[in-house]
Amino acid sequence: EEERGELSWKKYIKRRLYSILPQYYFCIFILLLMTWRITMFSKEGVGKILESIFLLQNYDKNNAINGVTGTIAVLFQLYFIAIPLYKWLIKRGPYIWILVEAICFLLKRTIFIT
């Protein structure tokens, strides 16, 4: 696949995981060391830690150890949704792109018009 200039989805995700997650987990570790509190190891605190480890902390506004780490969760969720969606759309042909663009345009107009 790489000879034809294509990149497999699995290889792409694997590279992204290896390049971002070690630094992310190191950051979580440092945050836990710096904010050593007894409440961090309560039932609710352990839930926050687990959600951060599994990149799920952005689903509830009160469950992040640090608000900045939520962007990494959103980034990985985008990788796991956008790339398969893109591959699916490419197989469907050009007309599906017009439909997707129209839906995005309408959503943008609906959501951002106050």
C-alpha cells in the first residue's frame, strides 16, 4: 500500500498512538504527583483517573483531572471516527460528498446562528 502512496488506517493509528500516548500518560502521571490529594483516590477521583487513562474524560465536564488533557481525548475520538468515515465516503463516489457538504453546511447554519 505504501508503494502506491497510500497509508493504511491501522498503521496511521498505530503511529499516532506511539507518538502521543507515552507523552500523554507521562503528563497524567506528573499531574497526579503534583495534585496529590486524598480526594483523588476516592471513588470519584479514581473514576476521573480511569477516564483520563482511557481518553474518555471529555464526556462529562467535571471528570477531567486537567481540562487541557481533554483535547487529546477529542483528538483520538476524531481519529477513530473521521478516518473510517473518510474511507467509507471515498468508496461511495463523489455524490455522497455533495450530500455530506450540504449536511455540514446546514448544521453549521443551524448551530451557530443565534
